[in-house]
Amino acid sequence: MIYFKEIILPRFNRGFYLITDIIKQNLNDIPENGLLNIFIKHTSAGITINENADYSVRNDFETFFNDLIPENYKKFTHTSEGADDMPAHIKSSIIGSSITIPIKNYKLDLGTWQGIYLCEFRNSGGKRKIALTIYY
């Protein structure tokens, strides 16, 4: 069987945000076992799993990605949507647009220090649509 739900996240400024609780709050009747796929329906934001305990991880992600893919890179030709747009597309491709999490004993089977992150790569990307699909 398949369960599907689309949610809309609130507007976030550029950065890395733990959204694990938002995802859990939007999942009704989690099955005993299965798989949850989370897909972000945008090309300038990403979704990933990483450490959920130390806030400095989020700052380090932001710093590293901005150093790796800077705004105003002189060789970019896709510049009509702002200096943050093309870097956001590249960052999104590197991070990715979906993750899959096992479901075990009616819970997301994340590791002790794992959390689900929205990676917002635009200065103000707007509300983001997320597709939640459970296979069981």
C-alpha cells in the first residue's frame, strides 16, 4: 500500500533547518514497517539527513557551501533571478531532492543523532512543497 501527503513548509531564510518534528507531525497512522520517501519539489532547496544535536553543524554547512559555490561567480550565465539563484541550483543538485527513511515499530528508524534538514539555498526561497510517501 501507499500513503501520500503533500505539505507546505513555512518560509525560511537561507540556511539549514531541522524539520524532523514537522515531518513527524504530518504523518498520520505510521505503519509498523515500511519506507518513507521525502521529496522536495524545488530546484533551489534540498533535503538531507545529518546531525541533529549540535547547532554549529548548521553554521558549518552554510559556511562550507558558500565557500564552495560563491554568489557572483563570474562564469555563471544564469544570473537574471539574482546572485543567489544559480548557486542555489548547484547546491540543490549536490545535496539532492529526496531521502528515504526506514520505518520500524511505527517510528522513523533514524539514528540517535540524525535529523531531517531542509536546506534553503535562496536568501528568501518562499514556502516549500514537500511530498511525503510511505510504502508499506
